[in-house]
Amino acid sequence: MEPRGLAPPIDLEIMKNLRLHLVTWNVGTASPPPDVTSLLQLSSQGPSMDMYVIGLQEVNSKIINFLSDLAFDDPWSIFFMTVFSPLGYIKLSSVRMQGLLLLVFVKHAHIPFIRDIHTHYTRTGLYGYWGNKGGVTIRMSLYGHMICFMNCHLPAHIENAEQRLDDFEKILEMQQFEDENVPNILDHDILFWFGDLNFRIADYGIHFVRESISNSRYNLLWEKDQLNMAKKKEAFLQEFIEGPLQFKPTYKFDLHSDVYDTRGQKTLFWFNGKKRKPAWTDRILWRVKNLSQHSSEDGDLFEGEQTISVTLNNYISHMSYGISDHKPVTGTFGLQIKPLFSTPLVTLNPEGEWNAAQDVLISYSTVSEFPSSTWDWIGLYQVTFRHVNDYVTYAWVKDDEISSSEDVTQVYISADEIPHAGGEFLLCYYSHNMQSIAGMSQPFQVQPSKRSAEKELAQENIDGIEKPHSPEPYNEF
């Protein structure tokens, strides 16, 4: 992985190349696996990812688990935060609707250039009253471009293809945002649609499907894939793009196995012997809006040139994961983006040396159009922080202000709030009006306090004292 660090100043004339890794996985109420290195491509020798998007379905939502997860982070969120935070990513946003969970993790360098973060969800189960099926969404402005991620779990069974399409249309219609420029899902510059979409392989029998898979002749099955068939007929699907299905259908497998369903389907009183036909239920698609014009922060129009584009680098399944009857699917993308603004809304820095022996100062400045609030605050974070609320301490920008000029404002944090042990930290300015981080400092050192240093030295002396040998056990024989 590349070292952490904040991005250099943005050049509006240069396209930014961002790497996005997207995961969809129906986890079948299971707990996280012991290792996700290959799933997240963490051992890759290439450039590290700029953003990870994790879409899960069937996260354990039994009433006890769900009520616990409402009060605390769910086990899957905690698991991924534990994986990503030491690598310099924070959880930017998340949304949960019963078993549907969507998480977005972003490198520190990009945080000040992400704005307008909103979440949404739509229930489609039990005629719209139950959230076991439906869609959850996170949208944001990334360097001025509106990006939307939608994780869906659509109705099961081969005969429900039309219901799946109806539910997806309902989700698109129901999810409205309070933004006059981008009020609807399809108004975003880029929309990623993924999840357990539950489309099956029509017409062909189970033996033909399995034989085609065994011989790696996946192309024989493409034309009868219900989603491919729908894309040819339904106008609203025709702008969605998907990579080639060059991997085995990802459903349905025996648990902890790469063997397709060998168990009879259980009915109310007996097993009827019917096995599920393999299918590409787990999918990742995207849609790019026509972007012939965009204006920069200076009001200049980029006419006749592409300001944003998407490139699919790989689209694969991961057969080694067996905790559920679905295999996870990942898509790795390149996003080519022309930034529409070049500076963060807030620039902030620690003043002087920081330690717990004295009050410390923070200087910050904002751009003229920044929508400041008396409820804004500046948090002190360890560099491995997990999310915006994972601060060590904070200062209110108004209540703790000690000086202000036209260009710079200073606030203080009491010495009592500074960690005595010291370490590497950074500062983040949280905007109440924007509900997101508007600025982030470079990492800096907090020096250990004298008390902490003396305590550490004393502990070293104790550890260094030679302990007396234990007496040999008496043995009279």
C-alpha cells in the first residue's frame, strides 16, 4: 500500500485518476470471515485504491441483532473499519436498512474534496412495508461531480423477473434528494447500481447450465440471463453498462464450498429434491450521464470535452469465500475526473509544539462562500481514526475562539484534553450545515508529557530489574 498523506494542491487543468473498488456480497446472516485481503485486493502491487464501496445483503437483522446495531456499529462495519483505518481510510458514510448495508471508505487525501453527502433507503418488501428487500443509497459530490452508489436486494425466484424490474423502477422514483440541481437518482453524473439483483437464467435446464459452467462456456448462458434480456427491452436499463460475465454464476453454493447446491429444497413437510439452478444474481452496473458541459469554481465552462469517465479494470467473483451460499463479486474501476474546484473549504493547522503541559492553538481559514455555523467544531484525531465521531477531543469554533481576523481564526484546546502519551494526530473541521468534514490538516506529532515520559521510564526500569529465579521444585527421588 502507498503511504498515507494529503493530496497536493489540485490543478483544474489536469484530470485526476481515482481508483475505486466496489464489493457486493449477500452474506447470508454470517459473521465476517477471518481475512479479506484478496477480496479487497490489499496485496496488489499496483497503486492503492482511493475509495472502497462495500454493499452487503442479508446482514443479520434478527430483532436482537438489529436493535443492538441501531445503538452501536454492526459487526460488519466494525470489521471493515478495523481493516481500513490502519491503511489511511476512514468510513465516509454508511446506511443500513434491515439486512441491507452500504459502506463507503475514502483515503484521507480526498476527504476535503467530498461534499453534499446524503443517504436514502426504499423498502419494497411486503408491498413497501418491510425492508428485507429494497435499496439503500449514498450520494456525494466528488471534486464537484455528483456520484451515487445504490445497493439493492431485489425479489428472489426465477418467475419474478418483472417484479424485480418494477421494484427497481420504484426505487428510482422514490429516492428524491433535496437538491434542485440533482433531485433524482438518474440525475447524478455517475450512478453505480449493484447488489443481489436476483436475476436468473431463463429457459435452460439445470443440467445444461451446469455443463456450460463446467466447461467455462459462460457465453452460452448470457443471452438467457434475465438482466441481459431486460436490458434489450427496457429503455430505462439501456444506459446501464456491465462488464462481461467471465466468471462462474455466484449462486447457489453449498456453504464453505465451491460446489453448487447439492441439497434438496425444503418444503413445509419434506424435501422435494429440487436444486437451485446456478445464476448470476450478484451484479455491478454503472451509468454515466451525458456530460458535455460542466462549470468550474471560476465559472469557466469545459465545453466539448469529457469531464468525467469510468473505466472498468476488472469484474470478478471470489470463489474462496464460503460463509454464505453466494460468492462475493468485485469491480475495480478507474474514475477519470476533471476537478471543478481546487481548494478545500477550510484550511487548518496546529500552532507550535503540542503537548499536554499547556493549552494548544489551532489556526484555520475558510473560503468566502463557506456556510459556517456556531455548531461547527474541530476534532483532534489519531491518524488511524475510523470515522468522523472517532475523535480524541474537540473544540467548538465559536465558543473556543480566542482571536479572529479577516484571514485567520484561532481556537484553543485545553491542556487537560491533550493525550499525555503523545503520538501522531491530525485535525478535522466538521461543518454542521454540510454534515461532513470540510477541511483536514496534515498529520503532526503531539509530544509525550513529562508525566507520561517519567511513567514510561519507570516502567522500563521495572521491566529491566532481574527477577529472582524461582526455586527448583523439591524432588526427593
